[in-house]
Amino acid sequence: MKTLWRYSLAGLLILVPAWATFLILSALLSTVNHLISDLLSHVGFAAHPLLGLILFILLVIAAGAIATHVLGKQLIASTERWINQIPLVRSVYLTLKGMTDLFQFRSRFGHSTVVAFPFPRDGLWALGFVMGTAPPAVQVEPSTNLLMIFVPTAIHPFTGYLAFVPEQQLRPLNLLPEDAMKMEFSAGFYKPADGWLTAPKARA
């Protein structure tokens, strides 16, 4: 029963964001098609179905170009701050943003080591992802090597804390990054395979 529950939860974590993304993209494409059809009908032309698809692709590319530009990032950040002030809209936006962030998971954490370490104080433990060695400016203790650890927060695991943790306090886990994020995303309902608390096997 536990195995069936784990498989069911893992399937939902994959299918729900994918299905939601499909519905959103379908709605956007349908909206673009309707707008093009209405505009062309006023001037006596019939819209070709592929025209809406081409314009939609161009719209996505343009939005991506704006988002990666410095001014575009500032505009998006300002818009998100405005959205965060609206309670209901904020909840919907953060949920959908978290779903789209799932597609960026491998580029962010796919090669990270999953660790457990005391956080936010001794006696309490948290899961984290090793992001690399801390910059020299924060390496204040010569005898200790500080590592940068990203600590995700449930149930929106793509936000969290960046902690600078002494290397000797980290406990590497036999846990894939994907499974760690499933645990965070499900607020602990997802149960990884037995043995995940042990140290990972050394790669040959």
C-alpha cells in the first residue's frame, strides 16, 4: 500500500503541472487565434489557423527576450511585487509559477548533492542542496570551509534560504535531487525509497 501511495503521489506531481501547463498554453493560443480572427474579419480577411500559432510563438520569444534583459527583469520584479500585494491573485500566481519552475529544475538542482544539516538551529534538521563553495568574502574562519546551501521551503520549493554552512556540519544523503524536491513540494507526504538517510554510495 505504501508503494502504491508513493507511486500515485509521484505520478500526480508529474501529471498535474504538465496538465496545468497544457491547459494554460491552450488557452493562450486560443485567445491569440480569436484576437487575430476578429482583427482580420474587420478588414475582410480570413485568418489562417497557422497564423495564430506563428504569432503565439513570436509572442513567447519576445516575452523571453524581454525577461532576460535587465530592464525586463526589473519590470517583472516590479510586477511580481504588485501581484504579491493581492491575496487571492498572489496565491494563484505563486502556484502556477511553481509549476512552470518545475521545468527548470534540472538546470538548477539536477547535479547538486542533497544534504541534511542543522537548520535553523542545532537540534533541528533541514534538507538542502549544495550550490558550491561560498565566496572568499564570507570565508571568515580559515580552518572551516563554508559551502553555499539552498534550503527550499514547502510547498513552494523554488523559494527558500541561502545558508553558508561549515562543510563538517553537512550530512550527504542517498537521495536524488528529484526525490528531495518531491518531498519538499508535497510537504513531506512523498516518501522516498528506504535507505535515503544513509550516505550516498561513492561513484566508481
